[in-house]
Amino acid sequence: MQATDLKSRTMTEQLKSLWQERYRTQLPEALLESPVSQSAVFDALLAHRSVRGYLPDALPEGTIEAAIAAAQSAATSSNLQCWSVVAVEDPKRRQRFAELCGNQAHIATAPVFLVWLADLSRLQRLATRAGHPHEALDYTETLLIAAIDTALAAQNAVTALEATGLGTVYIGGLRNHPEKIAEELALPQGCFGLFGLCVGYPDKTRAASVKPRLPQQAVLHRERYDLGSEADAIVLYDGLDADFQNEQGLPPRRWSETMVSRIATRDGLHGRDTMLASLKALGFPVK
Ligand SMILES: Cc1cc2nc3c(=O)[nH]c(=O)nc-3n(C[C@H](O)[C@H](O)[C@H](O)COP(=O)(O)O)c2cc1C
């Protein structure tokens, strides 16, 4: 067998295995036709799993800067670039963030905690220095822009970090106490902590597994939104998720029931139902 044949067979096997882990079904043959499925980036994306067990080892010099270069390479609405990030490495401060974010121990163990900020303050300062108004910053649309851009940037950083074997986990718990987070980071008005990101070397004794996702029939529509196969897809996914929970030694559950109870009342927001007031207090009028 030629070396190139062997390489392509190995790539196909790898792809089949990644697909199997993500969807727990066989790889559709059509996927093999697409060059999109034949890259190391694609493999790294499909292999994603959140890591909550870290070694205390420091990251190599330059890792944060490289991750931020990946983040800044993401598209940004109208090139507004309205996000910032604070890298927190001080162990005592990470411990404080762990507590503020709902006692999440991994924030204290991972060597780096990146706090991703929707940041309209820079544009505000720019306008003020130029003696111009900045009315557009007061509107919901601009807040959405900042949140979208921040998420796209952070995910680019995650992809770059994971591609080198580092682990990450997003921390939405950062929004449990927005004002306290702003105080802890000395944020100016117009700057809001959207989410955190733990970064570090995964502790292999607490290996994380790939979590299955909804079948594509539930999320991919063609030409028009089509509810045709949604119910079946969810029944299927309830089964896959139950298997995953079982394999991980987690409590049995039905994904659909868990989601329904999570959204039933504002209790599911874990105290974050006051977000609008926090945004206003931190300099986002949200008109
Ligand atoms: C914006 C955002 C916030 C999240 N917040 C937390 C968090 O506070 N704590 C945590 O352990 N995981 C958090 N996660 C991770 C999700 O629980 C995880 O991505 C999801 O269960 C799917 O698992 P996977 O990432 O391993 O595929 C968050 C994920 C996102 C995208």
C-alpha cells in the first residue's frame, strides 16, 4: 500500500471515530466527499470536550499572547473590536473568582483564568477624546454586537489552545455577580464580564469525554425551518445522552426533561434574572 493511501485510510478512520463520539452514529458517506471534513482543524473541533480537572503546571511562555492573536483574528462586526480580556494568574485571585463563580474549583486549579469582556468603554473613550457623542453605544444592538464578537473571539482562542493539547472550560458562572466581578477587575463603565475561561493542562486521571450533541436533523434546516424530524431526533438524543450519563457515572436523566425544567421558571437562571439591572449599573443603558 502507498504511503498516501495509508495516510488517507488513517484519516478516514480518525474521522469515523470522531463522528461516532460526537453523534454516536455512523459517519455519513457524504462527509468523506467534503474537503471540510479532511483537516486537522476539523478533527480538533470535533474532539472538543470541556476540561474541569487540571494539572497545576504553568503554561509555556507566550501561550496567552498566542491565544489572543487567534482570538483577534476572528471576524469582528464593522471592525469595532469591542471586547477585551483579563488574564488572571495570581492563585489567590483565581481562588476568589472560583468562589464568585459558584465555587467552581477548576478556576483555582487551572493556571490561567481568562475573563472575556464585552467592552464598549474603549469606543466611548475614543469618542470622548474626539469630542463626539456616542449615542449608538446605548442600544441593545451594540451590546449584542459586543457579546457576539467576544464569543467569536473566545472560541478562536479555545480552538487554538485545544489544538495544542491544552484544556479549557467556559465559565458562565462569571455572571453570577457582575458588579463584584467588575470591582475585582477594576472595570471601567461600559465594560461587562461575559464569561470566564479556564486554561491548563488536562489532568489525565480525570479525563473528560466527548459529549454527544443533538442529531443534525434537529438543528440543520434546508431552505425553511422544518419541524418534521425534530421530535424523533430528540427522542434519539435522550437515549444517547442517557448512555453518556451512565458511562460517566453521572445521575440518570432525560435530557429533554432536564431542559424543560431548567427553563420552566426564572429559578433556572440561578439569580441571573437581575442581569438587566446589572448591565445598567455597569454602564449599558440597553435602550
Ligand atoms: C458560555 C458558556 C458558559 C459555560 N459555563 C460553564 C460553567 O460555569 N461551568 C462549567 O463547568 N461549564 C460551563 N460551560 C461548559 C458547558 O457546560 C459545556 O460546554 C456543555 O456541557 C457541553 O459539554 P462539552 O463542552 O464538554 O462538549 C459553559 C459553556 C459555555 C459555552
